[in-house]
Amino acid sequence: MKDDPRQLTMKCEEVAMESSRPTKSVRLSPQRQSSFICYSMSIPNLSRIVGDLLECESANDLFCRDDSILSLEAAIHDIHLLLREPQRFLFESNYPLKTCTKMYGRSSEAKALTDAFCRVASSGLSEAFVIGGFSGSGKTRLVRSVCDSVIAANGMLVNGKFEETSTDQLSIVLSAFDDICILLAGSNSTERSQEIWQLLHSEFGASFHLLVRTLPHVLRLSPSSWAAFSCDYDVNSGGEVNFFSLCDIIKRFMRVVSSSSCPVMLFLDDVQWADQVSLGLVYSVLSEINNASCMLFVGSYRDNEVSQNHILYEFYDRLSAFHVPLSTIHLDGVTEDETNSMVADALGMLPRMCRSISQVVFRKTKGNPFFVQTFLRSLVDKCLLTYSLREKSWTWDIDEIYAENITPNVLDLISVKMAHLPQSGQTALKVASCFGIKIHMSIVKDLSETPQYSSLFSDLNKAVEDDFMDLDADGSYYRFVHDKEALNTLVKHADSLETKLDAYELQQSILFNRFDPNEMGQLLVTVIDILMSLGENVTHEDIATKDISNQVFLAKKRFDDSTDEILLHMQQVSSKNHVAIMQAYSILVAVVHIVRPKVFPYFAARWAQFCLQHRVACKHVAAVYVTFAIVLCGKINHQDIQVGRRIGKLGLKLLNESDSCIYVLPSVHLFYYGYIGILFEPIQVCIEMHRMAYDIGLQVGNISIAALHKLFMIFEQLHSGKNLQSLKQELEREMKMAEHYCSFPVVGTKLQAYYEAVSALIGEKSRDLSHQHKNSETRMLAYSYGQIMASTFLGHFERAKHMATVLEESRCNNQGIILIDVYVRFYHGLASIALQRRRKWRNPPKNTEKLIEVVQNASVCSEWNFKNKVSLLMAEKFSLCLQDSEAEVEYDVAISAAQSSKFIHEEGLACELAGAHHERLGKIEKA
């Protein structure tokens, strides 16, 4: 019967005792050798010890320094490790490679940080503790190592992380202070939470609502009390809170919630990206007179990214001036012995057994903890570090590893590792990088429901396994482990312009779905920089009207000089720069259309000129044509409109022949049928094309473009004669969908405006929402138009004329006239003539001819859509001027044209006005 493992240990110790004299060699009988081997077969590290002991017998020198021969001291040390830490060393080696979560070689630094917190807790006086070090040196892990001490002292640890790309660093600090409220509500009894609530209420008094605006989670302390309290205070009242008031609010808050019995540790990571305002808020709390707050501020920063004039040193000086205790430490790489321990833990091997590889790792990484683990994984990926199933241990060729030419730089290793990811994995990281250092789960879910990114969830989870990303504890977002390195590798330091532009194109699409004007503005600057670097003469500055007109003229001339055959068969080009410029322009015009619409014609014209000059054939050409066609169709000049129609039609033809039709169709159809086709095609055809593009937009995940198609459908259905009750129900459904699935604000605004107009037309009371939209031109346009239409149909001509006049004046400087402008002038003309009639004046208003001219120009393009409107305006003008026979002819034409086009509502309006005309003439039966 076999001995148990405890007997094996006793035998090992017996060997050690028998070998206590240096000159005596170990001699094992064959039976004892067999016994050791039998026990050690299932325990790789023990097997290695036994093997080395047996090897010593032939070496006849127990004290040789070669790792292949075991000294007695080393054998005893190894056995003690097996007994003391069996989970690490007694069983099979780690496979796959283990991620080390413990901290190495930072005991003195951890003690210094713990001592600082203890001083704050015992004295009640605030201090600052700043940690510098290179990226990956373990600054964050050092702070985490003292969490237990903070909790044991009844303290609260809150943290925040500054982001290089953030434009609001102050919100990161405020969010950390807001987290104190969450901790207080979660860790205290209801009675204690209520007590803190009362203390805060007493401290702030009538300005308590300012605290709630600044730290909204304070409501968690007493939700029931707030429900009653909020009846007396408007949280959103009082205007903006300036910086000094903000500092006062936070200081007063900290006086109440922090004390020596409940100290606060505020940890802010990546302070090298903080701004003066955010550090100023921290300073105001630390330097408060009489030390009313009890807080340890801990900041960490990458000292290789901080220059001598960085605001952090100014922060130090200000703390010193107010005698606030400040401790600073610097983290270099860990020692060679600690690196050996780290490698041993990662491999699950005894430290002695991996000494050779850890020495090379130390030389390559200088002991940087993050780089050590990244370097080991790169060796596994290159098969220079392999796991042997036969030996149940890791094996390597130290000469090959030593000869490997790997630059000691974290970016290089991450870049190489990313390059070996499958295409879907690289795409997933590019998608995530478009959102900064983290991507929220809601966005991942939305994208995963599209065919293009159906594997996004699994790819991001794989990125977590590969240590590119972390998943938040509550599963709310994915975050890059080392944000700057990952983002720079994916976007800023992309090895190809194509990769970079793919990421930006994806970012533009995603930003449209969640509509973030600030981020779109930043993207606009970035893409213009790319175009400038590629030799395009574009600028960030404002563009003069004459420059815009000149570029439009030059682009139009290029189209005029090109036949349809040439425009439909552009040459395939080999220049990657040309394709890159086309892609960059496609991103640019899409963003400009939203954030800087007045210069949209300029960039659309520049895009068209480049495309035609170089005859670039790529997936963007259809969009080039349709985009520039919008510019021409927005001009009053009839000749330009016809040229625009030609170019737009060519764009549609190219689109239908494109292999990537399904992905670009929603955007191209939005521009064509929303701004061009509606001037030429029957409105019912445009509705069906919008419906098709809406469905495709949802299929490919372009939610905001799909929503804009729905807007055009609603607008066109309203004018094409759809049943108003049915249209109202459709609007109610779409408003609910927009609220939940589309963050593009113009969609909800216009849906609400059309809903109010339809409600008024069917006799229901509508609301005056003008005050909600007065600060937004787009929102005011949607609301005003709905009210102009409803007021005209209901006979409120004063209101219709006033709103139409205001709207036309606000849009007089616009580069183009869109469909809604034609309708506004139609209703404006009807209202103006009706008011003249009420005043019993027989001359039409001075602007009547100009209003009719705009509608006539549109009618030349499409009699189906606009002939009835021109005839109705002419009939009303003739009726006012007592030209009765001419008026009767035009009324009949207006009614007949509306019937033919199936415009039921406009047919009814024409019948009503014609009836009033005949009634004035005494033709009661005809009226």
C-alpha cells in the first residue's frame, strides 16, 4: 500500500537531515527512488524536486549552483513552499497563463500610504498623497491594496479617472464626491441616513436644492423626505452654479459627511490629464480653514507625461502655501527577485525553476509589472513559451527568448498582439475605441443586434480574456485596461490611414445614433486635420460666402463638362491616398450637415471636385453625386435645379450598381428622396422609397438615419392626404419609439411638432410649445411649420402669416431652399391674401408675386406635387382683385389637380376657398 503525502514530506525531510554534513552525498536505494517517483507523478513540482535530487546522486555535488542540480537548502525551501502555499505550487502548473492579481515589491509604498490614511483618521486633518510612475508600474493596484484598511477604519474610498479625451474633467471629480452619497446610503441604517440628511438640510437650508443639483445621489439618503421637500423647491432653478459656489457646496458637504470617525479617501487616477478647475476643487477641500473636512486625497499620474510647467506642480505649491501635508512617491519597476516571483505565479512553477526566464524578462521589461505580464503572453503567442502536457509544466528555450528582438515598450507589444487578433476581434476593439476609454453595454447591445456587428459581445468578452479590456463589476460597460495605449494603438497610432478612417467612419455613424454634438465637433476637427495632412486645401476657420459660391461654381462646371458615360464609369484607382481622401470627405460632410450646416455646400463642392478631378471609383461616389445635387437643388435658379436632378439621378444609378448598396442606401436615399426627389417625383413614390430605406436602415443598425426617413414619411403623408386619425396614431407610436431607441433630438422634436399640428387639424386642443424651441433653429422650424399649416387650414390667418414671416426671415441667409420652404410660402401666400380680403382691400400684398414665384418654380419641376398649389394661389389672387372668370378657372384647375394627385386635404381646402368665392358672387348652388 502506498504512503500518503505526509509520509512523503517526512521522507524528504529525512533526506535533508541525513545530508546535513556538507561532504556526504545522498544515496537512495532503488526501492526508495521508486517510492518518490510514484508519489510525485501527479504533482509536477514535487516530481521536479525528486528528479533533481536523483540527479544530484550522479553529480556527486549537492552544492552546485546549476539549476539542474538541487542543493539541500533549495530543496528544503521548495518543500516549504509546497506546504505553505499548496494552491500556488503543489498542484499542476497554470495553464493557460495565469493573470497575477497580487501586488509585488510595493510593501514599503503600501505602508507609507496606509500610514498617511491612519494619520488622517486619527488627527482629523486632511492630507494629500501623490503617486508617480510610468504606465503599468502598479499605481492603481497600490491604492487598491489599502482598501481593506480604509474599510476597517470605517472610512469611505471613492475614485475617479481622468480621461485624455474628456472635455469636462470637473464632472469626474464631482462624480467621485457624488459616490460618497451612495456609500453613505448603502452602508448605514435608515436612521443614520436620515440623520445625515437632516444635517445636510440644516447646513444648506434654502440652498439645499443646489446640493442636489451638484450631487444628485444625495437623494438616496432620504427619498421619502425629498419627495415632500421637492414640492417647495425647484431643483433646476437658480441658473448656473459658478466655480466658487461649487467649491463652497462641496466643502460644506464634506464638513457634514467626513470626520475622524468616518474619513474619506478620494483617489483620482491619471492626474496628468486633469485641468486647473478640477484640481482647484480638490485643493479647496484640502485647504479649508480649520480643517473642517477629513479627507486623504490620493492622486496618481504618469510622470513621464508631465512637464516641468504642468499644473500638478502648481497644485503642490498651493498645498504647501496652506501647510497641507503632502507625500509623494515614485514607482519604478520591481526588483529582479520580485519579477521572479511574478513569473513563478504566472507559470505556477517554483521560483527556482523559472529563474532563467525571469532574468531575461526582467532585462526586457525593467520590472514593469504590466509589461512583465504582457511580455509573457507575447512569448506564448509566438510559441517561445509553451506548455508541455507530458511534463505538466511550462518549457522554453532561453536562447531563443534572449535573441528575440522585442523593443521594451508597452505600445509595441500591444500593437503586435492586436495585429494577431482575428479580424472580428480587431473590429470590436476599433468599435470600442470610438467611444473613448469605455463603451456602455447599451451601445454594445444595440450594435450586436445588427448583422455587421452580431459578434460584438463575444469579441469584447474575448478582449477581456486577453487583457485588452475589463468588464465593469455590475456589467454596465467595457473599459480598456490601459486606455491610452489601447486607444493610441487602435486610432491615433494606427499603422494605416485606412484603419484610422474606418474607425472614424464607424464613430461618425455611432455618434449619429446617440447624437453627441461635442464629440461630433471633435471628430470634425480630426477629419479636417487628416484631409490637410493629405494635401487637401480645407480649413477649420469660418468660410466666406463668396468662397462657398466659388467652390460650388467650380464643382458644377466639372459636372457640366462631363458626360453621363464618364460620370457612370469612373476609373478604378490604385492610390490609397485618393480613396482615403474620399472616405474622409464622406465623414466630414455627414458631420458638417449637422454641426455646421452653413458650410455644408463648401465641403460638398470640394468633395465633388476631388472626385471628378481624380476620377476616383469607390463606394462613396454615389454619395458624392447626391450630396452635391442637394446643394444645387437648394438654389432658386431653375437651371441649377435641373442640373442637380441629373446628378442626383446618376448617383442613384451608381448606387444600384454598387456591391455595398445595402449599407449606403439609407443615407443616399435620405438625401435624394428627402431633398431632391421630392421636387421631381410624385410624393407617394417618395413615401414608398423612404419606407424601404427606413426598413433597410433598421436592418443595418443605422437607427438615426432610419428615424429621419420616418420623419420625411410623416411629413409627406400629411401632405399626400393620409387619414389624420390614422396619422395621429402612427405619430404616437413613433414618438414612443424615438424616446426609447433614438437619441437624435431633432427626431423627437419634429414628431412632436407634427403631432400638435395633426391634433389641431382634427379639432383637438394643441399646446403652445414655442418657448421650448426658441433656442434651437431646427426645433423652431419644425414647430413653426406645423403651426403655420394648421393655422391656415383652420382660418387663423393672422397667426399663420406672422409665423411664416418670422420663419422666412430666420432662413433668409440659408444656402438653399428645401421642400418645407416651398410649403411655407404656399401657406404664407394664402394667409396674406385672406387677410387682405378681410380688410376689404382689393390689391394683393406686395410679396404675393415672390411667394407665388417660389411655388411656380417648384411646379415646373413637378406638376404632380405643386400644380394644384400654384393654381390655388392664383385663384385667390384673382378673386381678391375681382377677376372672377380667371379665378373660377384656376379654382377648377386647383381642385382637379389635387384630385388627380390624391391630395385629399388640399382638395378640401381648394373646395372651401372656391365655395367662399362663389358665395361672394351669389352663386349659392355652385358654392
